[in-house]
Amino acid sequence: MAEQLRVGIAGLSRGGDFLAPLTHWEDTTVVAVCDPDPAAIERRRDQFGAAKVFEDYSEMLDSGIDTVVVATPIHLHVPQSVEALGRGIHVFSEVSAAVSLQQCEELIAAVRRSPAKYMMGENCCFMKEFSTVRCMARAGVFGEIYYAEADYVHEVGPWARPGSWPEKWLLNRRGPSYITHPLGTVLDWLDDLVATVSCMGTGAHVDPTRAADDCSIMLCRTSRGALVKIRHDLVSPRPMTHNYASLQGTLGAYEARRYPGEEHRVCLKTAETRPEAGGREWQSFSGLADDYLPDFWRDQAGVDGDQHGGSDGAVMRAFVDCVLNDTEPYIDVYRALDFTVPGLMAEVSVKQGGVPVAVPNFRSL
């Protein structure tokens, strides 16, 4: 492998957020960008410098790149990843991994055939607080974790123009159509995967012309018996609640801040209780968390870029390192589907009134 990755970026609206770290690191260089929208290219032109510009994805793949960032509309992630993998080009795919079970099968087959790496870029797993909670969970701080929950509340209706991919793939499907941010976070904490899922929705009240439920609730039973609750809401008129998640274990609990101005907090069984205050109390997360901060957050070179609190730089650094060092991707194709497929099966469940539905494990398929 070359000492410097030659990177192409497909889809500059989202993919442009990775330009800062990729153009800053000495072991990566952005040599090509691709977007059919001239306006998107112009908005980012001062960031990608001398990189070649393409409107055609296949032409960019044939331009001499060895790595591609697939940050295009959600339904293109699999066909474009498959095409790149077939050329032996490493793939960093935006979320979600796939929009159907057939696409999942196509993606698995392509990864198995290819010598190249594939990683899904679920950046919430790399956010500073969430990745620290993962280290705490793996160290046993919370004991046996038997419950976790997360929200993804993000009103996208006003900017999903008629005929756009968000309208088709997010707002005209029932159930949790964009689930990897909340579900990936808690599954990363649990080091587990979903075995069965049950989902119920409110129906469409805010905009009855679209199929999406205003709000859907997905209940997951993991392979180890934990219970996970996910709220998914892309329609309700309210401020975004993107990064709320919590867990409960036999030795304590964690809650992320839900609204601006709040603090992340923990309650640990080992802490002193105050009967006069009603028993247990929440503690500050920040002081305790310092001891469990992941290495990539201690090394600021690994989190360059200010998008999403630095997690875009962190997740991209993990991908670059796995390619250069020939190690396994942190979110490989199987883990990508662990984060994605429960949402696809929840769509089946909600259409059947919330009946439990088994979630396939693609490792055995």
C-alpha cells in the first residue's frame, strides 16, 4: 500500500465535510471529486484545490484513485460501493449502508469478493462523549447493561423537495428509515446486535400526503437479551434532538444531554447516596470520563475537522488507519448491517401492527 492514499469524494454536499481532515493529513490527498450539481462543486472549490472534477462516478473511479468516499444519496450507497469494490478501490460509505435486504446481499457479496476495505462511517460512534461511554461500558463501569435508548428527532420535511431522495427514501417509508445514528450508538455500547424488532408508528398527521409516521418507536431485543428503545421522527415540528442516548446497567446509568445547555451525567451504584436528598443523585460525567477517553480523542491529530464535534475527523481517521495498516475496519460490512437492517425489518413490523420480526444476521448468509 502506498504511503499516501489517493482519495476521491463522491457527493460534495455531505462528502465535502471530510475535505478538511483529508487535505490536512500527510498520508491522504484528495485527487478527485464528483458531483452532478455544479453549485455543490462551486461551494467547495476553494477546499479541494487541484483535485480533478467529475460529474460521472465511474469516470472518477477510473481516474487513478485507490480510495473513495461515497457520500451520495442513500439509495446509491450500495451500487456505488459495489462498483468501487469491484475495481479494488477502498470504500468509506456514508450511512445508511443499504435501503433494502437485496442491497444488503449485494453489498456483502461485493465485500467478500474484493481485496479492498469497506467501512461505514457512522460518526455518532466516534463522538467524544459516546465513544467514552463505550470505553466505560467495556470496562464494566455500568455492570451488566440491560437497557438502552436513543432518539433521532430531525425535522427534514421542509427541505425535502418533491421528487428528492429524502422525500422518497425517508418521508415516504413507514418506520425508522434513517436509524444508524441512534441504533449504532447503543449497539456500540452494548457490543451486541439486534435479534428481534417490534415497531409501532403514530401514523401521518403533520403531512398526510406522505407515508412516513410522524413518530415511530422501535423496540429491539438483542442477541444477549438487552432491551433497546429507539424513537425515530423526521416529521414533527420541533427542534432537533440528534444526540440523545442513555443506558442502564446493574451498577449504574448514563444519560446524554437532550437539549442545549444540559450536561451529560452518570449515576453509579458505588457513589455515596444521600438519603436526605431522596437517595441516589446524578453526577457530573466530565470528570469521571477523563479516565476513559479513547486514544483517538487524546491524539488531536486524529480528529481534525470541526464537523459534528470532530467525529467526522475521528471516523475518517479510523478508516484511513485500517487501510494503511491493513487492519479490520471498526465498522465493517457486517457491523454496518447490524446498524442498518433492524430499521428495514421495523418497516415490516410497523406495517403488521407492531408484531415482532426476526432480524437476519448476514454473517451466516
